[in-house]
Amino acid sequence: MSGLEIPLSFALIAGAGLYYATTKHVEGCKIKVIYTEEEEEDNKQSLNAGSIIRNHCPSLTDPAQAYMVPTPYLCSGMLQTVYGTTLAKKHDSTSNVKYEREARTMSDGGTISMDWYPSRPSDQDDAIKQRPIFVFLPGLGGSSHEYHIRSTAKKLSSSLESVGPCTVVVMNHRGSARTPLTSPRLYNAYDTTDYADIVQYVSECFPEAPLVGVGFSLGANLLTKYLGEQGSKTPLIAAAAICCPFDTEIAGREMDKPGFLNDRVFQPNLMATLKRALKRNIDVFKKKYSDSEFDAIMRVKRMSHFDNLVTCKEYGHANCWDYYRASSSTAYVDNITIPFLAINTEDDPVTPFRGVPVKKFQNNPNLALVQVKHGGHLGLFTGLLRPSIWYLQPVAEFLGAVLSLKKE
């Protein structure tokens, strides 16, 4: 064998090995979709979640598309999650949105800011007033300015071919996105009143516009709980929940564990965001808390301690674990009456997959669960040089199908 043939042989062997390893990796990135199988597959007009998935969501069913291959250098749930948090201020062609803000005073005197994209529908334009409206709910410490929120807003507002242009409104939680605190009551995982009021307000302002809910992380839990509480009374016609914890006690205990990600990333960032809001509105917050109580709150370093001092006091829970159990949306999933898509990852370090009530998705025909092998928490980045958010396409397909079927 010549000197040239030996390197060539090794190259062929190495190439074959790389091809095999890559194929095995890609095969391991197939997504799994869970829903009830009771209905006949050929009913393309059905609004059952399984029928919508089978007939209108190729990114979830087409053998050539139904993969979520993570960006190679974001190969773990932790890396995906941390990468997502670093993009908070990034603006690119998929996320360059400019909002129009509306402030809404709630019944207790609190203030909610509503960020509209591309703008709040005009009272003079009947066609725009009839466009579908997506009502977004961000996660804990999040707001309309997060990269994943802006990217989803841009995707849903302009990329639903069978529906046409849509409007997005992001409900920023009390004290977030520089929304002034005009009441000492803060947002939490338990109380869905604010979201219910905003959805009702949007419905009354634009009675001819179909409304769709989209929630992220804690916002997904509130959305899911709200849908179960409202049942058939909700004005929403469909919803999507991204990285919903479902069992917030499991998620709370996971985040409370000592570890690099919790101690150096999640807890410090969450507490810094909350404390900034409190400092900006110290006069309002001190109407309810004494100087010593406020100082104790400002010294806490973990979300569970904050909830013990603040949230439990507000709602009468014995401790943070009692509050987390009461906040879990799992118990409300059975009562959801509209097409509902949930997307969760198996390697989510914030909302563990073991908290997802998989069997409930097999028993309620309105529900579909997308189980993704990799993606972390609010990550799901795919692609090499310019990672993109994978879930934008399946969410657009599912919600777009519901809107299209409702029009017919």
C-alpha cells in the first residue's frame, strides 16, 4: 500500500465514522408529539389538536422536518438556556420589532403595560380591527424586550400565509419592562386575574378580532391555569405554551438546588430584576411593608425566600412550597376547551420534564404536547453560524391552522 493510499483509507474510515455518528445524533433529535388518537386522520376540518398536528403541521409530522437538531456548540440544556439569556438585547432581522405602548390601570390601582406590535389597531380601520390578535404573557423576570418574545412576535405577525397580517400585544407583568408599580401587589405564578382582565379588555376593544394566547415559562403556566379556570368562557380560540413548568413545585425545588446555574445565573438575575423594580418604586412598596420588612426583602438571594416574605403574605400560603403547589397548572389541564399546543424539552434545567402531565395530553382531544430531546429552557436553538429559534415554525403552523379553520 502506497503512502497516499494509507491517509486516504484513514480519511474514508473517519468520514464513514463521522457520517454514522451524525446520523445517529440526528435520529436522536426526532421530536415526539403526544395527543389523543381517537379521531380519524382524514378529517382536515377538525379543531382537535391531533387533527391539526397531522394535517397542518409538517414541521412536527414530516419525516424530513420533524427534528430539532441543536446548534453543535449549544449541545446541552444549560448551554442552550444560558445562550438564550445572553440574547436579551440582541436585534436582528428576525427580532427587530418596535412596540407601541399602552398603559392599563387595573381594579386595585396597579398598572399593566401592553406593548403592541406593529401597533394598536386603529379605531378608524375596520380591516385592521378584525385581524387576529396574539396576547403574549412573558415569564418570570421577562418582558416584551426579550429576544424570544420579539422573535415570536415578528414571526406570528407576518408569517401566517393562510391568515394574513396579525397583531401582537405583550402583557408586561407589574413592575417589569419599566412599568411603574402603582400598587404594592406584584405578579406571581398563582394569580391569573391580570391576564384574564387584559384578555377581556382586548376582546371588548376588538370584538371582531380572533384572540390567541401565547405564554412563555411562568407566563405559560399562568396561561394554562387561566384556560383551565375559564373553560369554555375564555375569549381565546387557541393557545401555545412554551416551556411551561406545569408542576411549579417541581420547578421551584429544581431552581432552589445549589449549583452553578442556579447560584451564578438564574437566581442572581431574577433577584436583580425584582430588586430593581422595587427600588424604582420604593415609595409604593413601603405602603404595605415596614422599613425592616423591606430591608429583609432586599437582602434575600433566592426566589423561594422572596416568595416566603412577599407572595405567601399576599395570598395567605403557609410557605413557598404551599404556594408553588397551589400555582401548578397541572390540575387545570383537563379543563382546557380550545386547541392548545405545549412545547417542552427533556433537558430543561428550569422546568424539568418530569413535571409535565404527559398522560393528560393523551386524554384531552384539545391538547397536543411536543416533546423535544434538546433545547434547554426557552432556548431550542438550531443552525450553525446563526442559531435560530426552532419552535417558531411549529407554533406558527398550529396557531395559523386554527385561525384559518375558524375563518372557513
